Amino acid sequence: MEQYSSKVMEHFTNPKNVGEIKNPDGVGHVGNPVCGDIMELYIKVDNKDVITDAKFKTFGCGAAIATSSMVTEMVIGKTVDEAEKVSNMAVTEALGGLPKVKMHCSVLAEEALKKAIDDYRCRTKDEKDNKDNKS
Amino acid sequence: MKVYLDNNATTPVSDEVKKEMIFAIDIYGNPSSLHQFGVEARNIVEKARRRVAETLGCDGQEIIFTSGGTESDNLAVRGYLKTTSKKHIITSATEHHAVYNIFNELEKEGYRVTRIGVDKNGTVDINQLKEELTEDTAIVSIMLANNETGTVQPVGEIVSAVKSMFPHIIVHTDAVQALGKLKFSVKELGVDLLSVSAHKINGPKGIGALYIKKGVRIKHLVSGGHHEKNVRPGTENVAGIAGFGCAAEIAVSKIDEVNDILEKLKLKLIKGVKEKIKNIKINSDAEKTLSNTVNISFNNVEGESIIMMLDMDGIAVSTGSACTSGSLEPSHVLKAMGVDPVAAQGSIRFSMGKYTTEEEIDYLLEKLPPVIERLRKMSPLERQ
């Protein structure tokens, strides 16, 4: 197999933002054990739509852990709309590249992010609908 | 500290082997040449052939040198099929890729392939095998010891069963992982064809052998000269062959001594892991397993991450098989044994060798628990 870049190794050795967020504003859960990777991405969003915190839990290889760590780092401080544009290629690039056989890990990270954002939008829409109904 | 626990992938070359190889490198004559330079090289090749034959319990005439286990397996299966019109072939579900993929390819080429299943310890189902044998069966290829789990297959019983029903069926065994770890002879096993390799027994890479029982016909797979009884053309790898001869002799002469030590270390490793780490599964508790191999699933964490973290501590282990690294598929061996997918993803193979020490196992037992704990903290499958 191709070797991992030093950036991947850095994020694998010292992953940023490991864990769960209590009362998250959005959660993305992707993957399954048969394909080998499972990622859970949690986001906390303030009232200006800015992601103030992101955390992950990942069952997977070195690349899966590194891409999870990188994607959380990349989205913290971004608005939800900006974060939505973070692609798997951007994550891969930020990691200094990934071996070909590991590209699916970056796709998984992107999917986890998109799902967390979708979840956030769903929740805020529900909240808004509830408020609208009450008023 | 550097700890090498990946001896089923390959082993370090021993000093004795190196010495004989360095000597042989200077004997540059072509073993096929008639002059004294050639004769000198021929003598080295034939001495090694006798040594390898002795370790397998056969005649030197029955040994063909190849480039290693994979070539021996290909030569055995494909080389035999070239001599027969029969179209049914049998193997097991847990073969090394060197055999597994030959059968996958033969299937695409039109052969009818039967893959015999295994029980939860990886032992092949002899009853199923008996039921599958037919008049049209050409060859049965079942490994002697599994590279991932160390499970030893009842090859002797398999040969008896096959030959009592259909004497014409040829039986091949890949004994690459068994050589030097398991006491056996080709006569006892009764096999027709048997593959071995040097680099798993502290010999050099790129050299192996195929035992071809007297009277069994094999056709060459590549065309060329008359080397190795017309079965395997190409000028012999003299230094490699010398190294193989030496390594085989040492491995078999010290087999009891080394196995006694490895058996103790294996018990220590298993006991230590069980005591220090929860939620694990020992893969293969077969009655007969190799003394050097332990395969353990660490539930809820993934194997590659474990390898990478242990590597940072200087410890080398592997997932199921080195050939699996880099592929996304979980081990076909564990899958066939019915190990659940999460446990299969978190499986690690510890394979010791004759240079493994108790201190090294202590070091592993010190470094492994925090690695698993750290990865489990990251795992969404681990719920507090």
C-alpha cells in the first residue's frame, strides 16, 4: 500500500475533536461494519448559523480517523452554508493526499458532514415550525 | 524496543543461512554447465535438494526448486491440470491467496470449483469433502496450516478419504506455514504435491520448492530449457537454493526445541491479553494450531489502526494476512469461520518466531492495552 502522508499520521496520532457533543444541533452517522468504517459527526451551531464545535467518533482505519479529525477542524468557525461546501477532495488535500485505496474514507467524512448539516436543518426547521404553530 | 511479531509474513534470515549464501554467491558457474565451474554450482544445488528432501521425508528426485510458495502452488495446481481433461477441482474456503486466487481464476476459465467450508475454528469439513468427490474431480488442494489463524488441517485424513474413494484424484497441500513449525513428512501425509517456501523459516525470499511424488505428472507453466526435470525452466537461483537447504535443515532439526518455547510464549500472550483487555475473541481454538500463531479480535476497533499504533511503539503485527493489508475486504478466512464482521475488522495476527523472547511478549502486553483503550474511546461502537 502507498504510505500515509505526514499530515495523515499527525491527525491519526493526535486526532482533534474526538468524542461526542451533549445536546448536539446536528448528528451525521454513516458507514457500516461490513464496509469497514463507521463515522459519527456531531456539530454545535450558534444562532448566527456558525458551527462553534464539532466532534467525531470513528471505527475505522488510520485514514478514516485522520479524515474525521481533519473535517471537524475544517468546519469549526464556518457557517453551515460554508461548511456544506467542504468536499472530500478538500479534506484529502488538507491531509496532503490519501492512498488511492483509502479515498473512500474522505468520501465518508464528507457524507458524515452533509448528514450532520441535514440533521441540523431538519431540527431547526422543526423548531421554527413549532414556533410558527405556537404563534 | 523493536518487537517483530509478524513471522508468518516473513522471517529474518539466520546467520548460518547468510554464511552459506555468501559462500554460494561466489560459486558463479551455471549448474547446467559441464565444466568444473558448473559442477561446483551443481553440487551446491544438489546438496540443498537433499537437505530439503530430508526435511520433507522424500527423495531428492521429488523436489523441484521454484521462486517460492506462490509459484509452487501455481505449478502444482495448474501444472497438473495441464495433464488431465477432468474439470472439477476442490479447495477449502480458507486457503492463502496463492491458492485461493488460482481457483477463482480457474473458475472463470471454465472449471467447476468446490470450496469446502470450515467450522468455527477453521477446520475443514471432511464429510462435505467426501460428498463432493466425483469421477470428474482432478485435484484437491487444502493447506496444511493456515497463515492467519494457525489452524492445522487434517491433511493426512483428507488424503486417506480421497484416495480410498477415488485413487486417481491428486491431492496438493500448501505447507508454506507448516514447514519448520509442524512435524510432518510427505509419506505420512500421503500427498502427491506439497509447496514450501524458504523465507518463512529464516531463509531467503524468492526461493521455494514443490514436492512432486514419484509418478505424478506435472507440466511446466513457462517454456524454456531442461532445468529442474523440464518442469521449471530457468537457471537455478544457486545462492537462494543454498540458503533454503540450510534453513530447512536447521528449522526441522530444532523444531521441538523452538516449539516448546513458542508454546509457552503463546500461552503467556493469550493469558495476558485476556487478563488486561475485555471484549476480545480468540480466533481459532482448534485442537491443533501452530505454536507460533495467535489471532485475536479486539471488538469495536479496527485492525489497521491497531497495527499503526503498535508500530509507533516499535511492535510489528498484522491483520489476518499481509496480502490483505491495503485491501478493503475483511479476511476471507475469518468470514468463512463465521466470525462476525466487526470482530473480523478488529482481528490481529501475532506470529512469533524462533527469535521471539519473553521480554518481547511482556513489552507487547504493556503497550497493547492502552492502544486498544485509546481506539475504543474513539469508536462509536463502544457505548459508555
